[in-house]
Amino acid sequence: MGKIILTGDRPTGKLHLGHYIGSLRRRVLLQNAGDYERMFVFMADVQALTDNADNPEKIRQNIIEVALDYLSCGLDPQKCTLFIQSQIPELAELTTYLSNLISVSRVQRNPTVKTEIKMRNFEANLPLGFFCYPVSQAADITAFKATTVPAGEDQEPMLEVTRELVRRFNQTYGEVLVEPNILLPEQAVCRRLPGTDGKEKMSKSLGNCIYLSDDAATVWKKVKKMSNGEPRMSMEEPGHLEGNAVFTYLEAFSTDEDFAEFWPEFENLEALKQQYVQGGIGDGTCKKFLNSVINKMLDPIRTRRHECEQDIPEIFNILKKGSEAARETAAKTMDEVRSAMQINYFDDQELIRQQVEKFSK
């Protein structure tokens, strides 16, 4: 069996630069590299509903927003399978079977789950569906026999749960499921892009995002307000790189070609850093450069998005076809799962023969 990628996003809002640098840009590279037999990219609407159960319209509206972001960034439905999680009922069935192979205490020990529960203030009133989402995520991965899951380092505990469930299933019922490996971003800065306010993570709920669909004026408005870390009284004072979101973003997005085009005084980012920490460079000038870098990168994405927006029915058609193809794959896995678990009653001719013999005596 060849290498298979599975990755996706919760459709709770438009995708932002954190998504792009953390996974989306690399997905396009992986898609085009030809090193993987298949690539599945999905919108995890079932998972999104675990903490948005009272607001399904939010998920409904953002399905198309995420699809537009996928296509505008270069994901090609001819090269990867784009699908919606809820349209694959086999995933819910596999979640049920896998949930019998893990304890409540094991899920409780998962540090990612602990963090997510605290972030959503679920300590006193935790939805069962949200608590069980590590198992649902394991089903998503194993239903497609994914060998590789591109994700941030915060998802490693989730992947370990999946690997444990695969081992438990295969030991109990037979070798059916595949253990996945995580594929971390190559650059450390890409693993968790901070928000524009300098806080640890860019997040829709915190309002510190630059969205892939933001126009140039909106990007500049957000860049101007970005955190520079420790404040300076004047540009002549030495600048500080620690906690400076502007330089973190430059680390993630700027290239030597950007310097040649927009700030030829400096050859590259290292040269700018050296001068900045000595003093003499204003934070506003650095922000203007970052604004040029981000808008240059986003311009072709905006153009493709505008083109895709002109034919929304085709976007739904792409998702429908992708979901049908994904379900076909998941159904094959589930046939193997049911056979291994010996719950394929109507297809098991030997069982029928045995029962006939038993009751004919």
C-alpha cells in the first residue's frame, strides 16, 4: 500500500495566515510533489459541532468559506480529494467501535484535550461529543488508512491516541488499520504562528487573525496594530526581537526576493535583524515592509478566490464528488473492519452454514 495523507480543518470561520503557514501551504506542495498515492483534505464539520451544537448555521455558512480558501491557495480537486466529514457516515460507525477500545481516563490524560477544555471553559459542563473527539479524529484517519498526517506539534498527543487505538484494534481483531505518522512543519516558526497581538496563537475567537481573504486595506490596518514586543521610546533605541510579532511574521513569510523588491537596503532578514537590535530602524518602517510582503503573497490567492466565487454551484459540486469518492474508500475499510470484528452477519456464508447445521440436528 502506498503513502496516504489525511488532513483538514474545522469550518468555524475563514482560514487565516496561521492555517496557511502551519499546513495549507505545505499541503499544496505535497499535493504537487507526487510522493503520495492519495491525499484526502476534509472539512471537520462533525468535530466543529462538538462545541457549536447550538449554532449549526455557523458551520453551514463556513463550509463554503473554507472550500474557497482551499481552492484559492492551490488545492486541486484533480489531485486531492476534498470532502465534508458529516457526509461519510462510516466515520461515525468506526468512532463507535474504536470508543470501546479506550478508557475515559486515557482521554482525560491527553494534554491537547485538557488545553482545549480549559480554553472553551468546559470544565464544569463538558459535552460528551467534545470529550470523545480524539476517538472521532482517530476514525477519520484510520478509515482512509492514512500513513501521514500533516499537523502542528500540539496534535502529536492526538496522533498517539490514534496509534494506540490502531494497535489495540489490530491485536484484538486482526491487522486491518494503519498506524499514522505526524508530519510537522519544517520551520519551527510555522508550527504556531502568534496572533497579531503577540499572543501565543492566532485564533478566530481572539480576533487576532489576518485572513487569507482580507483585502489589502484590511491587512494594512491589522499590521499597523501588530505587537512589537517590548516598547521603545524612539527608533534610536535598540529593538527587541523577543515577543516581536512583526519579526516572527517576517521569519515566516519574507524572502530575499522581497528584500530586493521592497527594501534593497538589506540583503535578507538576518541583515535587518542585526541593524534593528542596534537601533536606528523604526517599527513603523518594519511594518510597512511586512505589509508589502503579506499583500504580495496574498494577491494571487485573492485573485483565484474571486474567480471561484463566480461559480458557487461548482464549488458544491466539487465537494459532493469528493465526498462520494471519500465515502467509497471509507466503505471499503469498514467492510474489512466488520469482517475482522465478525459483525458482517449477512456476508458471512460460513456463519450461515454453521447455523444451518446447528439447527438441523
